[in-house]
Amino acid sequence: MLVIHSRPLTTLVALVTLGFFCGAGARADTLPPVAGDPPESVSAVIGEIQSKAAYAHTSWGMRVVDLDTGAVLVDQAGDRALTPGSIMKVYSTATVLDLYGAEYRFHTPVHRTGSVSDGVLGGDLILVASGDFSFGLREQPDGTLGYNNMPEIDHNYADTGFAGGALVKGSDPLAALDGLAKDVRGSGITEIKGDVIIDARLFETYRDPTDGIISPVWLNENVIDITTTAASVGQPARIDWRPKIASLKISSDVMTVAENPKPITIKSAGPGEIRVTGEIVLGAPPALNIWPVTDPASFARTAFIEALQRAGVTVGANALGPNPADKLPDAAVYSAENKVAEHVSPPLSEFVKVVLKVSYNRGAHLMLCLAAVKAESRDCVVGISKALDLLDKLGVSRQSTYVFDGAGSDDHAKTAPADQTTVLARVVKTPWGQAIRDGMAVLGLDGTQAQNGLGSPAAGHIQIKDGTRVTITPGDHQGIIIAKTQVGYIDTKSGRELAFAIFLNTAPFGSIDDFLAADHDIAAIAAAIQQAY
């Protein structure tokens, strides 16, 4: 996923950041032939799509493999290293599952230093961050994590301006902190004489140039959700946000208009102050925008102190200001005896599901940070080496796959259709492989694919991780699909199980409809395969 090189095409940015859609451009009539002797119906669909004028200079690559026999059923330049986009999340999620297991749960404890006398803690209260990116936000009553299905856009991508940004249904950004605070009070602590501190030393906070901050501590996935609702024409729009904490002030100049609204924009108005400006049309649905949290530890500390106060715990420390990390003790002092509360997450498989179904970039980067931790390193980049170790074990060549991050946000990344199908075919035989398969969006049903393939007999039978990389030439003169990819699993009409990978690299587009057509075309090829075998 990608921000389109500072270009102001907000709708297009939204499509890219959701992970839907530089190789040498070969003309369609000189593409390598489709091998594997596919059925005539499949060959016809591939030929019809690839002969479109829009793809005259496009590089294609695809491979389809039978999971039972390993037979290659369809192949077209399957060993060609191409730009992948968000399908690289298959590699990062597989890496963390291999290292931790699908049933791993994040444990976020709260420890005390010092003793408690008559309810008064003489020392500090420390929340030890575990890398739980949901941290209560997405947790559902049935023990799963919630996510949005298209056309609703996950709140992490609401800053794109694309219509449909929505909060996760039934979510509460303060749920984990409120639960911990109640448990602290239940442990007998009614007053804290020392400080409240966030221990975010699990790994060094990673700052991705495209996707932002990846931290060991997460609250509302480290964004502020800002919802703007139209009022009467000529009147200020209503504004709301979450989470509301004392260190954040938001003001708004957004007005309600009858037509032709100016975009809603959010800017910093000073430390801890955000200003929202723009216009919203009367009758329009509420608009969701987000603002990134730049200091997650301090943000979480303020919110935790406020949660403690709501739970009836008196805190003497100032809730505002930076997190006093210099006061943290050696981690060796943490013990069962001084643990006063703990939040335990749903299993890791649920986090993988969120990452894959909504194509959550920062969540995917976190997977490699957690891999680095398993390698006893605090440097997230070390997680790449762990991903490569797994790919080596699965039989992927380093001559055709190059990993630059966990999300596929770097266009230097490359992989081949054969590499993706090799991984997909082999992980299903691991104890954790089902979490990859279950985590993918289902054609016509959920995630990023909920609106794709509707009405097709293949809907519900193809599990997809899609990838998108696009850019705009200087001056907004020409749109370029750098990569549109889909990989995943197909349950065929006859009951066979297949792994597939279809890559498109380098194609122009002049409108959003052109852009979306590429996603539909790839899905149509997969649907033809589903029906033919």
C-alpha cells in the first residue's frame, strides 16, 4: 500500500492504502504462453482480459497449483520477479505465526514497584506494553477481533478521504485500559503515591516512511478518530472524536454546505491541539478522518491515568506531559508477586485475520517487529531476516523474492507468482497454516473483497489477499498501476483445492473505474479457474 507520492488524489490514495491493486512492459501479444494446458474456458477468459487495450504494455505473471498433488495447472511467467504490493503480508504473517503459533495471546501486565499499605501504593505503577495492536479496541464478545467489510473502510484508512470510512462496529478504544484500571482497584490499590509509567521497551519504536509509527504500545491503534456530521446549511458541522483524553484538544471550523464542499483537512494547531477545517454537504453521511498519534507511550499514559481515576484510584502524578521512561526499573524486577492486573488478548490468528482482511499496513509491520523480538532483538529490521529464514525453509528462492518490510509498501520489494504459490501450498501443512487461509478476504463476502465478484458462482469459494501499488506522474497527468495482485486459495466447483497467484504490473488508468477494472479482471480470472476445475 502506498500514499501516491504526495499527489492530492485522495480517493485514489484510499484505494491504494486499502491494499487492493516496475516491471518491463511486455505487449500482451508477446506475453509468454499460458502453460499447464488449462481448460479452454480458462484460456478464453485470460486471453480476453489480457488483450484489452489497457494492458497492451502490461507485465503479467500467474501460477495455479493443486494443493493435493502439487501439479502446476496454470502458469504464465510464474517465475518472473514482479512488484507485489500487499500480498507481501502473507510472508510477514506467516513469519510471526511460525515463531509464535496461531494460539499465542498478547499478555499486557501492570506491575507495581514498592509496597501497598492501607490501599496506598508507595511506588510506581507500570503498564508493560506487549505489542497488542488491538488492545481491547476490536475485541468482540465471542472472543474474535472485529473488522470492516467493503464498502466500509477500516478506520486506519479514513485519512484518505475515500467515502465509507467507519469505526469498527462495537469497538471501544478504552476497553483494555478500563479493564486494567478496575483490576488495579480490585487488587486493593486506592491511591498511587508514585508515578504511572508505560514500559514500551519491547522493541524500538519503528517509523516507516510510508505507514508511520509502529510502537509496542497501542491505544485505538494509535490514531484519533474524528467524526464530522452535517448540521443545517450555513451552520457549523457537529464534530466528535475518540478517544477523548486530557492531553488532546480538538477544534473545528467545518461548515455545512448545500453542494461542492471543500475537503475536510486536519492540521496541528500546536502541542496537543488539532484543528479541523473544510465543509460537509447537507445530508451526507458522517465523515470519518484520523490523526496519527506521534508519542504512543505518553498518549497511553494519560489515558491510563484517567482510567485509573474513573475506577476510583487516586493518582498523584500529573496525567499530562511525556511518559517518564527514565524511571523504569530493570525488567527483571517484574514478577508474579508485584503484578496487579493483566490484559490477555484473543489469539494471534485473529490479529492475522485483521491484517489480511483489511490489509492493515501498520499491523503487518508489527508482525516483523515481533519476529525481531523472538530473535532477541529490539530492531524491527531484524524481523526481515526471520522472514527470509522462513521463506528459505519453505523453498522460496532469494533470486526472485526481496523483502523490504512487512506490508509490501516499498516498491523495491519483489516476489514471483511461483514463490507465493509455493508458500501457500506448503504452509497449509503446518500447524498454523489454517490461520493464513482463514485470514484472507473471501470473494463476494468480506474484507477487501466483499464487493468484488458479487453474483459470480465463484463468490464464497475464493480466499484472497490482494495487493495494490499505484502512482501518478508529476502534474497529475497520468495514473499508473504499478502492481495489482491477488493470491490465495480456490475451492473449485468439483471440490479440488488450489493455490493461486495472479500479478499485473504496469498499466495506465485514467479514472477510478479504470483502476477498479483491474481488480475485477484479476478476480474474473480466478473465478474462471474456480468454475473450470
